[in-house]
Amino acid sequence: MEINLCIPAIPARVSPIVIETGLAAALGQHLKRVAQGRELFWVWDARVWELWQRRVACLNWPGLTSERLLLFDATEVNKRLAKVEELARQLVRAGADRMSFLVAVGGGVTGDVAGFLASIFMRGIPHVHLPTTLLAQVDSSVGGKTGVDLPEGKNLLGTFQQAQAVYIDPQFLETLSDEQFTQGMAEVIKMAMLGDGDLWSYLETNSSRILNREATPLEHIIAASCRLKAQVVEADERESGLRRILNLGHTVGHALERLSDYRILHGNAVAMGMLAATRLAVCLGLVADGVFGRLVALLEVYGLPTRIVGDYSPEAIVEALKTDKKQLAGKLHFIVPTDIGSVVQRHDLDLAALNEVLDDLRDR
């Protein structure tokens, strides 16, 4: 006997990305509209809460009470299942149920952890993102990926759950350290390299205004990055093909993060990963050497590494790649550029060539 259980297709849904300087002042109305009467619970990066609690106290954000406020130290070492369980138990004690609604406020780690928590709490509750770092605003808050790390590698446990909305206020970047701002610029450069030559040119010609954090150029680069990522995710939400191009720089980057026990910051790791991918593409005859030169120059302008730092041998980096989640059918999928604004996926790479590239790029 065979019984067929026919599950109807998931209907199309819209996840708006709202980008506006000063948006925080109107966030309460946005949340009331999107939550549709559900009770709100908040997951904040503790550091962001410390910096912003006085400013938001007068904004009347719904549900932002001490009973419904969950704070955690949003560092990579806390991006683990144990932290998710701890937060879930806090939600239960605070009275959350299947009709609750989660608001994540913080950077990439906060979004990853809170999104993962929302996707599994009582089999899933809706959530929104309020990203407060440049890295989260241009990349991690968009696209529906959630995840936590294992000792064996980054994001090896995760789900896909699209946020009901993403609310981006560049004013949150006012309290961001220069170092953290620089980390976000690595992801902006990545987006430009993989699919937006106009954004690349904008980054080259407006570096002073961007580094001074002027509102207009910040909104421009955030919107351009989000627009491109949204286009890719719409075409391939579950990363079965096209979406893998967003991993440009992340293959070697994740290996370096893991080898350093996450002392190497994510943006620096992505920058070094892009250097390796682009240099490898030059060696394979896939891209002109001038593209590598432009990458080095742009990374330098924004204070990002132009060599692979740290005492990590090419062999150790390649070994770390073998546990990367981007491996499929035993083959490592590598994203390499073919021009500014264009990339290709390769899974037939010569590891000897990669070893040579990694050795050449070492900061001796």
C-alpha cells in the first residue's frame, strides 16, 4: 500500500528591505504593521543595547520591555547550539509561544543566531532583522540564511527562513568602530566584484565620502549591495546553483577564520579569500592581471588586507577547506572572477595551483 501526501507549493512571499537614514524613529509603526498583532520579543547584541538603549527608550518600539528583551554577547564563539538553547529557554520563561514574533537587533552573528532560533522555536515563528553593522546591512541580513557553527566549521548547522522584513537605518553605523566598518566594506567590495561593475566604480571614486560615512553614499552602497543579493536569492533561494556566487572569497576566508580560531575577523578573511580567488583566476587564465591589481588597490583604500596574514601554511589552509560546507559530492566549489562584475563557479581546480597561490600571497 502506498499513500501519497501531497504538500501544496509554498506561495510566493515578499520580504521587503527598507533602507532609510533615520528609519529607527518610525520603526514602531513598521513593526506593528508586519507583526499583525503578534507579541514581539527582542534579541539584541548586548553591546549594541548598551550603546543604543537610551536613544531607543523614547521611540516607543512595541514589546521592548525587560521581560521580552534577550541580550547576548554576539561574538563568533557564541554562535553555537548551546547559545540557541539558552535563548530558547529564555523565550519560554518570558511567555513566548507559536504566535510570537522575534526582532533581531545587531550584526551578523545576532542575525544568524536569532534567525536560526526563530526558525526552530515551536517549529518556527516569524522574525525581522534590524541590522546595526555594515556587514549585516549589506549581506547577512538579506536572503534567509540562518546558522550556527560547529568545532569542525562555520555554519554547518542552519536553516533557510526569510525574514518578514529587513529594516536598515545607516544611522546605526555612527557608533560602529572603524575596524567593524572596514569589515563590512569587504562584503560591499565582494558584491561589486561578483556582479556590479558600476558599484565597483562608485567605490573607487567615492572612497573619501564613504569612509567619512556620509549618508548619501552609505545609502547608495547599501542599496546596491542589497539589490544585487536580492536578485540572486530570488533566482536561487536554497543555494542549488546561482546563489553560490555569493561565496566569492568565503572558501579560503572561512578556512582562515577557523584556523585562527576566529581571531581573524570575517571581513578581513573575505578580503584574503578574494585575493586568493582572483590570483588563482589569473593563474588559470580566466581573468586579466589588471583585475587583481585593481582589487589590491581597492582593498588597500578601505583598510583591508592585501596579503594573507597569519602563520598558516598553504597545506593547512587547503586541509581546512576539506570540511567547508561548500563541498558538494566531494568536490570543492570555488568562485573565481572573470572580470570586475563577473564570476564563474569552478569545481575542477588543481590544488597544486591553489597551494602555489596561497604561498605567493603569504605576508612574510
